[in-house]
Amino acid sequence: MTDLCAKGLLLVMIGVDAQHEDELDRWYDEEHFPERMVCPGFQNGRRFTALEGTPKYLATYDLDSPDVLRSEAYLRIAARTPWTERLSVHFNPIVRNVYVEIRPPVTRGERLTGGGLLLVAIDVDPEHEAAVDRWYDEEHIAERMAIPGFLRARRFKALEGGPKYLALYDLDSPEVLESAAYRHATGAATTAMTRRMQTLFKPMIRNVYRQIRHQEAGPPR
């Protein structure tokens, strides 16, 4: 059973036409992030732009728990403002998923975030879920965290939205994924277990991002 007291993650992907990108940035900077960064239970907010995959923009919010999104404080700010109403008609698409953390993060030092993010989201048939969990726990995450530039690996399960399973890898920069070490790990060093697990993913989403903003929660400065 999922522990709903575990940490939560709110993930929002947005596509928007080029003529509204500047307004989207202003909306996040001047209204949307400031509201959420003072909401109890929000730990931080981060924004990214996609280098591989779609939609173009990603925002993530680490939460004390998924229950934060049912709190009175959050429900007050979740009501759409006039600016949100006006801008949101240009979101195409918009994806809003809520997750709960299913494993403690794996890190390689005190630094947890950098300039890049690798996102992998998968669905698997129920009869293969235990095998996929073992693969992540016993092989895959350790392999990835041994690659220079990988800072943190986290896994989540969807409470709202999909695919069901999400893995986030914080990177020193997106260029880590162009390194010889990463190419080797995803090429010649690919294990038989990895090849088997990959046949079970349906679908698999793999997006690469560059971070454009990171703000810790707290009172306005």
C-alpha cells in the first residue's frame, strides 16, 4: 500500500504557441510561483524547457505529501485568477499529474540538483511491476548514479494522471547525456535484464530538460 504520508510531487507539462511564451514566463514569475511558494507544504518549484520530448515546458513542485493538494491553503490558490483564465486557453497541451514517492532518493553527494533533468515515465502490466521494481532497485539506478554528472535519482507512482511510474534523474547539466560514460552505459554496457525490462514498458516517455528556474519555498523577500 502506498504511504500517503510520503513526499509528493506535482508535475505540470505545458505547450504554448511562441507568441505567448514571454507571457507564460511572466505568469510563472509574477503570479503562479509566488502563490505556490508560500503555500504550506510546498517545498520548492522548478521550471524546465525540453531539449528532447514534448510538451516544451515542465514545472515540478516537491510537496511534504500529496495531501498538501487537498489542503484549504492550496484549494484557495488553485482557483483560477483572471490572468490564469486568459493565458490557459493557449496551453496546448497541458498535463497535470500528482505523484507519491515510492523509494528514498539515491544521491551521490550534498548537491541534489543541477542544470538538467532526465524524465522517464512508464506503464507496465501488473504482473511485471515487481520485476521492474527489482530492476530499478538492484541494478538500474545504481548504474545510472555511477555515471559522472548524475546527482540524484527518484521514483514515484502516479495518484492522478499517467503513465503510472515516474523516474526523475537530476543532472549536473543536460550535456551529461552526451558523455562517453552515458553513451557506454546505454550502449555496449546495456545488460540483458535492461533489455528484457524495456520490452515490458508500454508506453515509455523519455524527456530531457534544461532547468530555467529553481525557487525554494518561503515567505516573499
